[in-house]
Amino acid sequence: MTKKNILLLPGDGVGPEIMLEAIKVIDVLNETNLSDISYDYADIGGIAIDNHGTPYPDETSVKASRADCILLGAVGTKKHEKNENKLKPESGLLALRKSLDLYINVRPVFLFEALLESSTIKSEVIKNLDIVIIRELIGGVYFGEPRGFKDGVNRTGFNTMSYSENEVTRISKYAFDLSNKRSAKVTSVDKANVLEASQVWRETVTKLHADGYPGIKLDHMYVDNAAMQLIKDPKQFDVILTENLFGDILSDEASMLTGSIGMLPSASLSDVTGVYEPIHGSAPDIAGQGIVNPIAMILSVAMMFEYSLNNIKVSNLIKDAIENVLRSGIFTKDISNKKEFASTSEMGNAIIMEIKKHV
């Protein structure tokens, strides 16, 4: 077994709390010889501003470049939300993505059977839900230039949305290749009726499909319609391919089909490395209360084993453990229909116990 070195970035808000539960999982896998992982820590986001004066310190950048892969808790603080852009916690996350060329964002949307009644959507609409959203992560309006402010009597903020054919082609190849392993159906989401960047997006996706992926069914959908269809009939989708801003919004919307944004992980990938994190953000309103759901963070560990460590057996072990814990009726506050609920650490401990039963 080859030793792997991972970097832990607990970050802000609930990040340190859920990272503790992820470490429990890694430690028990090491103890049972299912993995050989060493880990180191670094700061990012608000805590990095406090400790280093910048949201993405050089020390963090160096450690990130040397790690086999990275686990990230969450980024974002109320304390720093009014800082200038380069000193906002979220700028650290964008810098991490750009520095490692993490152009692929994979967000699976699935539902554990035990949580069918936790969703606000009818169970027959979401039963056996299995979607994956492939989001381009280092282009679009979040990174486009020029951007800034024009001061004056009528102060104006401006941003640039742009996509090149090369940017669209490489993320589309990933989506099409993934689709070939699933149901061979891709829905590309854009706003080509009004945005030039989306027109290049649609034209490039269409050409790539025609040239190299004739066996895949390709549909195009405007983002506003896609947002509606995700609620109306989510199982019509399999692989959703979209750009940065649209993917950010649609994946958060889709997470609520599963009952809680605290349930879903994500992977941000380059051609050589990956960053794994829950999609729920730093949730400062509940930080420090011991009530945050750690399942999305633990599922991010499972994704790390699948995508970066090439160990689907351990990935499935973690997911099966979570499934069994939920079936037993143990729920955190966000997914519980009762007054009683498990704390963050209690949920983590229950998952650890379930893993130990099957090793």
C-alpha cells in the first residue's frame, strides 16, 4: 500500500467541526490497514486572514502543491465579509482553485433511502435520484477580467463573463467521458439566447459531441428552465454540464432535493490532483454549537478515496456505513423530524462504529 499525503484545510465556521469527524474516519481506516494516509494542516479563508493577513498564504499554497490531494472544510466569515475583494475569505478558495488548475467540479446529487421523507419534494419524484453536475470551476464571471468598480455619483460594479473554446472543450470532454460510464445522456445548461459567452459554450459543446461522442444523447437547456425542471422532474437528468455561475446555483438547488444541503459532497479536480469538500459552506449561524451535519464532509472523504486514491472499496465502505446509520434512525438536526437528534460528534462516532463492524 502506497502512503498518501493529504492536506487538511479546516477553514472557517463549521469547517473545523466537520473536519474533526473526517479525521476520525481517516484514523480508523489507517488503524484497520485499509489506508496509509498522513496528513498536515494549513489555513485558508478567514482564519488565514487572521493568522497571516491573506486568505491564501504562501505556506498553504506550497503545501497544497505538494499534497496528493486536499480535504477542505468551509470558507467564509461574517467578520471579513465587508473586506475588499482580495481580502475576503472566498478569495482564498478561488485562489486555491486557480493555482491548482481545478477546472472540474463534480457534484453528485443522490438520496439515501432513509431520507425520502426529509425532502420537501414528493418521494415518488426523488426516489432513486442519481444526478451528477459537472461544473466548470475556474472560468466564467467569477474569474473574468476586467472587473471592479466605477466610483462616482452613480457607483457601479462590473464583472466579465467569458469562455474560450478550449475552456469549454476540456470540461465537456470530462462530462462526456463520465456519461459514457453512466446512462450516456448529457444536458448542457447555458443562457445562449442572451449571452455571447453561452453562445460559444453551446457551439463548442455541440461540435465536440458531433465529432467524438455520437453515442451520447445531448440536450441543451437554458438555465432558468433547468432550475425549474430540477424541481419539477429531476430524474429526467443524468449528467448536467454547465459553467461556473450556473453550476454554483443549480447544484445548491439540487442539494435540497435530498432533504438537506448538509448531505452532499463535491470534488474539484485538475488533471493531477483534487480538493474534496462539502457543498454547504461555513454556516456561521450554527458554528460552535455541535449541531452541524458532518455527513457531507465524510462523503467528501469517500469521494477522495474514489477519485484521487483509486480505492472504490473503501469509498463504498464509507457510504454503506452512512446508509446503515441513517437506516438505524440516527439523524442530525437538519434531517431529523423529531425533537431528539444526534450531535455532530455523535453522528461521526456512529459512522465510525458502523465502519468498524465491516472491516
